[in-house]
Amino acid sequence: MRGVIPISENIFWVGVNDHETDLFEAIWPLPRGVSYNSYLVMGEKVAVIDSVKGSFLNHYVEKIRSLVGIGRKVDYIVVNHMEPDHSGAITALRQMFPDVKIIGNKKTAEFLRDFYRLTENVITVEDGGTIDLGGPRLKFVFTPMVHWPETIVTYEETQKVLFSCDAFGGFGALDDRIFDDEVDLAYYQDEFLRYYSNIVGRYSEMVQRAITKLKGLPIAVIAPSHGPIWRKNPSHIVTLYDRWSRHETEEGVTLVYASMYGNTRRMMEAISLSLADEGVEKVRVHDISRTHISFVLVDIWRFRGMIFGSPTYNTTLFPLMQNLVDVLRNDELKNRYIGVFGSYSWSKGAVSALHDFACCGRLTLVEPVVESKCAPTETDIEQCVLLGKNMACAIRK
């Protein structure tokens, strides 16, 4: 059947591509869609590794039926992760194959009950447990909080295929080009980082633990639940996740600002020009009112320096800047240099709020802190130029 793609001997991709959902998790834009990767492993017994979002059920079921055929059944559904974009078809598969056994850990069983009221034929496995399919052998490795508490990965031992679920995944639909040697990796690499910084970044410490835990496995193919399957160079995506989860950065500055009437923007322009004069080649400027936060996070995660500017809005931060700060605080961002600036009219508030965030202990404040009343003076602009110079010096240390 069209859309069923062999991964290796007796292992098939039976996933779907979503070009209909505008916002992943109702938050993150999907300009080029997203894939929900599901896999079918065939031995004497048959296992499905993860499923798909429920709204794509019909095509998904057709793919499985075309492989299994009439008179044969799916014996196991392996649930690496219970989020509904991976588990939404489980109830339908149970109806198709009433005797199918659902495999996960104890937390998986709890979620199966609470999401879908499924309690029968649920098998809980231990960390390192295995199931022999009569040829293929599946090993289950627990990777909690990457990025839910029940998350596991599944390793097919005979062909060394790692079904990694949300780990090593990314945004972007595949459209029947599913392998790393078939797709535009330059595009997908940005979408991997957007996925990581938006979805997984909060759990970087757990990602590090998972990478360490998986180092002993010889891996020929990495098959995540979103994005391309890595058959040519699986170590590449592991290296990227390793760098990102260590909060390693490259030389550059993300300059994020809000401006209601143009005065804070004038300060931003002085800082940006100063960075250019100092030879900083990679400067990404984002108006937080016009750039979705998901794209801002990509640059913040990538670059060593960041400078935030905001007007005071009702005695505090401009609301969209406040949202960015709240997200970064939740992500426990660290190992960055940060500068802050802003403006106020009848009441201060924005700059002090940015300063408090900058002094959280995980970031290094670059001075001066620049605050303008109403419109920036020549002295304020000079201070903005100095902030740009000092940031350029800091990120090159």
C-alpha cells in the first residue's frame, strides 16, 4: 500500500502526515506540518510501536491492515508515550484486534485507564525488560521525563533499531520522504531545535540521563515519533540533542524587544548597530509582538547572548515579553549572557522585572542596564551602544 515504507527487514513505517493542525499542542505553529510516526514490527508475532493522532485513524488503519492481511492479528501495541498524538488510535486498534496486549510501564497503565478507560490486557514491563516476537526482539528502556513521566524507548535488538518516541524528533511533515538521506536536513535541523526548545528543553537534565543510559546500545537506525528516521547518520541527531541539553551555545546574540510607540525600538536599533560595529555576525532581532515565541526560542537556545527590551505596561512588563520570560524561567535556561533595557512614562516596572529575571542565578548579567523615561536621550543611546559593546566582548570570552 502507498505510504507503507520499509525501515529494515520486517520493520515498517505506518505513520501519517498532518498538514491540517495549525498549532501543535494548541501553542506552537506548524508551517510545514508534522508527522506522527508509528511502526509495525513483524515476526511470528506482530507489534505496533506507538500509534497516531485519532483524527488520522482511517488511513492509519488501512496501512496496518494492508501489512497484517486477513486472518492475522496484531499481538502487541507498545506505548512509548501516552500523549494523545501518539496514543490516539489505541482504542480503534483494540476494537480491530480485541485480544491485542498493550505494553508499557506502571505509569502507562495509569494513563491508559484515565485517558481511554482501558484496563484489560495491559502488560506492565520493567526497565530493561524484553519481548520476543519470534525473530525480532524488543527491549524496553525507561527514559522518564523525556518528556512525560511514563516515557520509554523501545530497541529492536536484532536490527539495532531504536524507536525513540519524542526524543530525537522534530517538527515538519515527511510526505513519503522519511529518511535523513532523503530530506532537506538544513530545514529539518532548524525544526528539530524549534521542537527541542519549545517542547523538550525544560527537561534537558533528563535528556542527558537518557543519552547516557542509551550509550551502551549499538544503534543502526533511530526512528522517532516525529520527523525523519535516521538511517545514514543516527549519531548526528544524538549529538545535536546532547549539545542542546547541555545548554551549549554558539557565538551570537538574540535581541528581543517590544515597542508600543517606537521609543524602545530606537534603543534596540542603537544596540543592534553597536553589535554590528563590534563585528558580531550573528544577531537575530525579534519584535515579540510580531514573531511567534516558538521562533524566538530557537535563537535564544542557539546563541550565547540575549538582550531583552520592553516598555513598562501598566507598571510591569509588556505582556508578550512577560510570557517569554515566564517560558524561559520554566525552561531553567542557563549558560547565557543577558542584557536588559527599556522605557517607561508615568511608572517604572519593566526594566526592574527584566533585571530580576537576569539575576536569577543561571544567567550572567551584562551591564549597563539602560532605562529611558518616555523617549531615549543622547545619554540613553550612548548607554545602549555601550551595552552592545559589552555584550560583544562577553560572548567572545
